[in-house]
Amino acid sequence: MKPATSLHEGLLVALRDFIVEGNLADGARVPERALCERFNISRTPLREALKVLAAEGLIELLPNRGARVRELSPEDIRELFDVMGGLEALAGRLACERISEAEFAEIERIHHDMYRFYLRRDMHGYFHCNQAIHQLIVAAAGNATLAATYAGLAGRIRRVRYSANLAKDRDRLGEAMREHEAILDALRRRAGPELSDILFLHLRNKLKAAQASTG
Amino acid sequence: MKPATSLHEGLLVALRDFIVEGNLADGARVPERALCERFNISRTPLREALKVLAAEGLIELLPNRGARVRELSPEDIRELFDVMGGLEALAGRLACERISEAEFAEIERIHHDMYRFYLRRDMHGYFHCNQAIHQLIVAAAGNATLAATYAGLAGRIRRVRYSANLAKDRDRLGEAMREHEAILDALRRRAGPELSDILFLHLRNKLKAAQASTG
DNA sequence: CTTCCAAAAAATGAATGCAAAATATCAGGC
DNA sequence: GCCTGATATTTTGCATTCATTTTTTGGAAG
């Protein structure tokens, strides 16, 4: 795809991953000097990258007091889920307008895989398929701006780990499977507005389950 | 509100406005040196600001070839309208859940103002009210993440001027008024999913009108 | 022992300097 | 007259440096 442009670009990706993967504690200072040594660069490109990450909402920059890993309050998480729900709702609507049979077949195939993982209680496989389906719907929308916006929000929330807790809730898992059935059905019928609704509520329920399990 | 923290923050706002207001031609190089003199700063903070603006999608950074004002293709504009439509749809849904009577009354008041401007064919007043209503719906959603995301996309598209062309289309204006009536009605009834739909289609129609008048 | 204040140390924000890459300029050949 | 290629200029990207602010440390007073 991209020929790995500049040092800056690579650094930005590396630094983003470094933070998203949780190498820094929530609310912790982002040590410029240590990161400079870690990535073998000087402070100038590092600080440029930090400014970008701050714009993305991953960290926050306090004047004269450096960067901190942004802590996500329950309210922040609620907001993020709703916005992602809105974007997925949009993705579903757009997907209904333009998805190809091949793309739909691919989603359906993964859905069936997911169902098998669900029956076997293979959580790793289940979540992998789940994520893949949502990703494919966004991709099927054929809107790069949407995909980029969605990816940005997804990156912010990736620091928070729900999987372990969510996986324990068997009721929620069954409910989620039924919701996914409905998603597939609406997509099959190319029922845009309906799918839009289902997807938003699906995200709402996901949030509710996460809230119930974590606090 | 904010006490204008660092030089960087102020510069970022100034530079963003400078570009959004169209001081640089579409696709034009962003001259670092000239801007340094323009804002009386050195290249370091300017380059940091450029990185952020690139992350926001307002400019694009070509490796070793500097920054260029990002040109919006018709496809880009279509994408932006759809995503903003999706976000407004979300805003409408959330607004139905939590809007106060006072907030609704304010929107209704501006709606009536807009209707008067419409009757008088006062385009400036009409567009001002129109923008205010959409802004208030987003605000009434009570979701800062949504508001920030929406503002980011709105900034990208602000460079493109449709108003002049749109204003000439009297049919579209009447149609838009009717759509706004429907928006108010759905909001009054707190009919979230319905409002969601209306808002998305409203944006779609806006795009269609813009496309019809410009190309 | 705790609290408060001052000085030292470290970190941040911005400017300058320098090597590499890109663009522009110009001479020579067709 | 126009195209090609080498050189000069400009510009970009990053490192280094400097001033300012913050944080830490040490010690004295209560």
C-alpha cells in the first residue's frame, strides 16, 4: 500500500501502538526522554508525534507539564460507544446501498464461523469473528472518511479491555448472537434504516454489558 | 473559556483558521518560511501545528515535499456529507433522549426565525439560522466526543462554499424548510430513530442540491 | 515528626543549526 | 528553438541548544 514514507510516519505508528498496547499506565506521564531513547530519535519528531496523538485524543497535553495518557472516564466510554454506534449505524445504511454479493457472502461466512465458536464457547475465536464482521460492514460502506473516523475512535477505546469480563456473561453472548442474526438479516434484505437502528442498539447493549461487568 | 495556554495552542487555532478561511489556494503548497514570518514564530512550533492539521485532514504532508492544502474531490465531499449525516442522525437520536424543554424551545425559536428569513428570501439570515439549528441539535445530544468529531469534519468542508449556489435554488429551499419542519416535529415527539432517518436524508438532499448546482 | 520554604535538578517549549532531499537555474547538445 | 543534464539554491527533516517552568530535594522552623 504505502511505501512507509517518513521516519515521522513510522514513529507515529510505533508510538501509537506503544500507547494503545498499554505500555503506559492510565494517566501516567509520557516520558519524552525515555521514549527518545526507546525509539532512537531526538525530541523534535517525538514531540511532533505527541501533538498528533493528542489531537487524536489518545493523550492529553498539559501546558508546561508534558503529556499524559488520557484516562477514559465511564462517561468518556459511554460517549465513545455512542459515537461508534452512530458510525456503525451509518456504515450499515451505506453498506445496504452498495455492498456486493461477494462482500455479503464473506460476512455471512464469518458469521457462521462465529456461531460455531459461540457453540464451542471459544471466546478468542468468537471475538475475532465479531470484530471482523463489524470491520467488514464499515469497509462495505465504501467510505474512506467514515473508515478513518471509525478507526480513530476504535483506537482510543482499545486501551480498555472488556473482553475478559464480557466473555463471562453467557446471557449477553446469546443476546449478541441473536442481534448479529438480525444484522445479517437486515443486511441481506438491504434494509438500510432498519439495519442502522439495529447496529446502534447493538452497540448500546454492548456498552450496557460492559458497564454491568466492570462497575 | 481556556486561558490560551501555550503558543502552540494559539498558533494551531490561528493556522487552522488561516487555512479554513481560504487564504491558501486548493492544493497549494503551504510555505513554512512565509508562515513563520506571518505568525512570528520559528519553524518548530509551526511544523508541530502542521502535523496536527494533517492528522485532522485539512492538509496533507508529502514526505520531503512539504505540506499541501488538501483538495476535496467530489468523492471526498460526498463522503464527508454522508459521515456528517450519520453524525447528525446520531445527534438527533441522542437529543431525543435528553433534550430539555428549554433547549427545544430555543431550537423552535430559531426555526421560526429561519422561516421568516425564508419568506423574506434573506439568505444570510436563513443560512445562519440553519447552521445554528444543526449546531444546537448536536449540542443537545450532550456528547462531547460527538461534538468534537462533528466539528472536525465540519472544519474540513468549510473551505468549500456552496451557499451562493444553493441559495439560488428556490425549490431546494422550500424542500429544506419542509424537512426542517419534519425535524422539529420528530424532535418534539422525541422520536429518536425517526429523527435519525430524517436528518440523514436531509444531509443527503443537501448534498444532492450542492452537486446539482456545482457540477 | 510534620510543614514550609529555598535552591538544585529535571523537564518542557521554542529557536537555531546542519545534513539530505527536492526544486529551480542554466549551460550544452540536438 | 527545445530538450537534456549538471550545478546551485531552496526547502525539508531532524538534532542540538537555550531559556523558562516545573518538580524535586534539602534543611530549618514550629
